[in-house]
Amino acid sequence: MSQHTQPHLQWGGRFTAPPDAHLLAFGASLQDDLVLAPFDLACSQAHVDALAGGGIIDSARAAALHSALGIVEGEIADGRFFTTATASGAEDIHGAIDARVRELCQNGDGDWLHAGRSRNDQVATTLALYSADRATRGMHHCREIATVLLDVAELHEHTVIAGTTHWQPAQPISLAFWLLAAAEPFLRSATRFAQAHADAMRSCPLGSAALAGSSLPLDRNAAAKRLGFASVSRNAMDAIGTRDSLLDVANAFARSVVDASRVCSELIIWATPAFGYVRLGDASSTGSSLMPQKRNPDPFELVRGAASEIHALASGAVTSLIGLGLSYHRDLQQTKRMGIAAIERAMCTLSAFSLALADTTFLPEACARLASGGYTVATDIADALITHGASARQAHALVGAAVGLAEQQERELDVHDLAKLSIAIHATNLHAPLDAQASIAAKITAGSTAPSAVRAEIDALRADLLQFEMTL
Ligand code: ARG
């Protein structure tokens, strides 16, 4: 059977037998790359410009192709195309759109769309456009999450909690300081997305054809310009073989969900009755089918779980390139599948995170309950001894001994301990914080939990966010 009886195949002239149906289905990527439809469409519109610009097709044919593509654009926008594409039996979205254009142009104009084009440069260009689009969406997600965290931080500049390391009480911090620590990574992620966007739009692969460029006079600049790329790619083989943009964006997403998962892990613990620092809203909590009293923080647990899944997919995408020769290999279809899956899953994970976060109430009294306990002011007392002339080692040993004694007596450190420490170092007038508020207020370094430093950080983060809004 030749290709003429198999319109869904983009090849076949040299074969006498049809492909095995199972192998054809195994090689299909349509379900994975339906999400690429709008980008492949833009890519096809740009290719028509390249064909017309090079005089390969005349303006009437270009208009016919543009008009067919316009119809497909409408079908993609209203969702109809997905049914058409799935029913077409096409291997991938690129073939499905090409087949639909040929069907719409009844006079054979559609057969010109693929002149001078390979699916290799088509896939590469489509993926670059998709990656750039998702990088912008990644920036939006990060900005949204950082904004939620900042808004809550402004409500809690005076709420105190026991900052922990190793989950053990360490030093008092303000809740605002913790929330800002949670927000900072999302600003860094936004920068990562901005960089990935710029890189994706740097050079246009379209016109690279299969790997060697084309003998047809394609107007590559016209295509690149229409798609918004800064220039045309410099090496056809590199252009069709690289998946850098997809991997960079998948990595930026994978990093963001890891940041989200770390915040989730604290919130999950804070939502337990033992802490009770936070209460999840009804809209983001789940109950138990058996235990009537339950209020479970499922969205935060699911975000934490999804982070592993997204990393597995993103790392699968990168590792699918290991040892692959230059140019195109069908393995790259796997890279595409995993990269897209990582990105799409990450986008819904980040919006779930942001929704659940916005529905979380922080309870100041519960937060403060543990802030001064567990000897969290010990470091401030040691700092005070150093200020009065003790060496760091001496101060550490003396305060450590005072903590040991207080622990035996089942009490916190108090003014009597300060008096004894003062005598031990021959100091007069030793003042040191004995509660969380005083400890926080005593910090004087830039970037600390001190109220003035926290205020400065809030203002700086707001300015950064504004800056991002202007670039979006
Ligand atoms: N379905 C393939 C993909 O998405 C299309 C690439 C076709 N190129 C080729 N040389 N077979 O990667």
C-alpha cells in the first residue's frame, strides 16, 4: 500500500507495505503533544511567510494556506481540533495540523505547506515557542506565590515563632521573616524563568529543515520575525537536535516545586494540633471517610509528592539525551514527552500551592507559644557575654552550663542566670534578651529577623515584584 491510501502518514512513497499498526501506535506522540497545537500552528504560519518570502509559493497560495491555518486556529481555540486530531490517526500534532490543512485546501495548495520543512525543524521551533510561553507562565506562578507570602508577611511582622534547625528550637524569629524566607526562592525562580524565556527566543530553528538546511530559498528572517525570535539559528544540525529550551524551563519548574514542597512540609507540621500555628480553610482541607474529626492538609502533601514526580520527569527528560548523537534521533520524542509532562504537572502543582497558601490562616498566639521555650534565647545571652569581653568559647561554655542547670530544674533561663553569668565574667550591668520579642529586637545585622531588617526586606521584595510585573 502506498502513502496515497494512508493520508495520516507523512511518508510512504518508497514503501510497498503499510507500517505495523501496533508499532505505529507505539511511535505516536499525539496525546503527549496536543498541548503544542497553538505553537505548531504559529510555526506553520511563519513557514508560509518563509515560503512566500522566498518566492517558493505565490501570494494566492500563501493566502490559501493562511486561510486554512486560520480555520485550524479557530478549531484549536474552541477545542474542536483535538477530536479531529485524535481521529486523524496522525503520529503527532505536526502531522495532524498538516493533514487538516491539506483537507481544508481542496485544490492541493495544502500539499505545499511542508515544502523545505522537516518535522525536525518544526518540532524544534514548536518546542522553543512552547517553552517560552511556559516560562512566562512560570514567572506568573512565582509572582503570585511570592505576592501571597508577602501579603501574609505584612500581617505578621510582630508575630513570633521559634525558628528551628534540624526541627529543634533554635532562635526566635518573626513569622514575617519565615514567610519572606519562603518567598525569596520564588523571586529567584522568576529570574530563572525570565532567563529561560530569553534563551528560548534567542534563535529560530525554522528553516533548518531535516539537519542540513534547505536548497529552497526560504525567507528564514521573515519566519523568525513573525514568531518573535531575536535571530535565525546559526547551525541547522544543532538547531534541530537541541532541547535546551525545554530542559531549562522544565528545570526552572522543577526547582520551583521543590521550593514549594519545603514550605509545604513546615505547614503540614504546623497544621498538627501539637503546633497549631496554622489552620487550613475548609476549601483546601479534606476530611476522613472514617474519622469525623479530621481536617487534613492534603493539598500541601500532594504538592510535596508532586515535587518528586516532576523531578523524576524533568530528570528523565535530561537523561534521555545522554549519549545521543548530534542531530535528530527518535529518542527526542521521549525527551519531549517527559519535558512537557514535567512542565504541565508543575503548573497545576504551583497553582494548587498558591490556592492552598492563600487559604491558610496563621494564628499568632499559637505561634508565640513555643517561641521563647527550649532555650531559644541562649545565643543572645552568649552574644551579650561576648560584648562584655568574654571569648566566644567561654561564652558558649558558660551559657551551655546555665542551660544544663535550667534543664535539670525544668525551667527556662531567667534573670538569676544572667546575674551569675555576669559575675563569672566580671561584668557589670549584663543585659541580655530573655524572651522572643527581645531576642528578635536585639538583632542588628542586615538580613536579620530584626523588625527594621524585615521591613526593609518586604520593601525590597515588593520592588522586585513590581519590576517583574513590568517585564511580563
Ligand atoms: N513525532 C516525532 C517527534 O515528535 C516527529 C519527528 C519526526 N522526525 C523524524 N525524523 N522522524 O519527535
